[in-house]
Amino acid sequence: MRTPAGKECRYFYGNYHRGREIEECRLLGEATSPIEWKRAYCETCPVPGILLANACTEMVLIPRLGRSLPKLKQQVQIKTYCNKTGRAGFDPHIGCGECHSLPPEFKNGLK
């Protein structure tokens, strides 16, 4: 579904049927300690870009709120974990490197 920021994200849910205006982020709501969602989080959220770059079903996204600098607004930050390999802390745009091997076209150029 399209977020208020205009990006596609499978974790965003909006119900606008018959005058309702229910919006939520299911990734934040299902976190270990649920995070209250605000529309402003969608503006800088990295999850739509991650989902566009990597569709691995074994990758688990773990959200938290943080600030890149002390006086800036809070933003969604993502930690990763792979259910298949047990690795954590890898770049979510690329993946853990074990679940999906590179196609042969890319392997020939690497030595």
C-alpha cells in the first residue's frame, strides 16, 4: 500500500472505507516493544527502499527509533537478521550474502 510519503510499503496499512481514516505501520506495531507510529516517520523511513532492493524471505527487519544527530527528529532505523544463516547486522539492501548466490554472469567477472 502507498504510504503518506508516496512510497509503496507492504507494512503500511490504511483503511479509508466509508470515512474511516485508520493508518498504521505494522512493522513498528509488531516490534518487540511496539512503537507508536506517526505519519512523519514515513518521510525518512528506509523500509520501502529496502523492500525494493531486496525481497529475501529469510531476512527479518527489526525497527527502532533513533536520531542521526542529537537535535534532529526521530527516524526509523533498521537492524537485520537472517533466519537461514543466523547472521545479523548486514546491509539490508544487499542481504547476508548466503541466501541468494550471484548469477553466473557476475561470477565470471570476479577473480
